[in-house]
Amino acid sequence: MKQLIVPLFFFSAFNSKAQDTIFEWGEGLTFYKGKLTASTYTLAEIQAIHDYLVITPSEIYTVGNVWKIEQMDTVTTKAIDDYSAFVSGELNKLKIPDTPFWNEVVSSRKRELKEVTEANRMFILALKDPSVLYSYSGDHCQEDVKALNGTNEDLLTAWARLKEQQKAANGFPESFEQRYQEKLASRDKLKHARLEVMLYAWHNCNNQYVFHYENYKIQEAFEQLFAEVETIEYED
């Protein structure tokens, strides 16, 4: 693997190199090293800006997830609620430039947190009482909502329809069909049906109506918080 060092880009002057603090970030084949000075941000402050504004914390999507029917009877929204409250507190105490751009970023991240949290809460609640989806989903994803609230036959029909869609996109359709048939033959087939229709039908449908924040200008604005930034690009 080759490493290419891109020339340094200077955004402001800095005084003492002895006071410089280095913050590194990046993903894929591109990484960055930014120099902070004592007069700008502490390492903890810049870390928080990166973790809660520059990127969406991955935990927002994974906390409280349910993937197995064994979890369905005992799962609660506590983990989701606790995590949401924690991130909300972190967003409220961030040190950021007082500019329209950064204020809009914070506002958008808060909206994203609120909507993703509510969607995740509804998922958990609907595993036990799918009727909650009527008031939450509105006109969205009604085919899935009706199946989840219908008869056992309605639910099983929706699951079979979902299975056919998934199998058509699966690289090993025979194995996929076998796993489905095994679940269908089990005494917990209705639980399997509810979980999979919730996960792969309703959740995927609902996700397109949930606010997800993306702003290509954040990276550039983040770099401007440093005295100096070095870009390192790797090539195979």
C-alpha cells in the first residue's frame, strides 16, 4: 500500500509548537492530522465536535436493537431512552463557533437524534403492541402496519411476501428458503413473522421518512477549526 502525503493547508497562524495538540480522524483511505493550539480548542472539545456533529454516532442506530425472537418479550426502550438523553446532553454542552452554519448543524443533529430515537422506540413498542404504529406511521407504510395488526393469516402472508422479495435478492436463495421453512415450521412462527416483518418491511419502509442529516460542507468547516491540517491518502 502506498502512502501519499498531500501538502499542508494552513487556516490560521499559531504561536508555540510546544503547545500544539494533534487530532487525527478519517475513514477509508483518507486520514487527517489537525494541529490545535492552546488558544483554540482542547482535544476533548474537538473530539466531541467530531463525534456528535461531523459524524452521526453509530450507536444511535444500534442501541436497543432486537434481532432474535428471544429478546422480544423482555426488551424495553430504556437503553434507547438513556442513550438519547446522554447524546442530547452532549449536544447541549458542545463548544462551537457561534455562526449560523454551526448552529444549524447542531439543530439538525438534534432533530436527527429525536426522529431516529422515536423510530427506534416505536419499533420496540410495536413488537408487543403493533397498534401503536397507527398513530406513529400516519399514511406511511400502511400495508405493513395493517399486516402487523391483522389476523395471524395476514401476518403470515406478509411474511411470505417479504420472503420472496428477500430471496430474489439473495445470493443463496435455496439456503434462504430453507431457513424460512424451518422458522415457519416452528412453534414460534408468529414471533418470527412479526419480528421479520417489523425489521425488514416496516422498519425499512419507515426509515425513508426519518430525518437523516448530511452536509458535505461539515468536513471543510471542521478543518477550519485547526491551525493546520495534513491530509494523508493511501492507495493500494
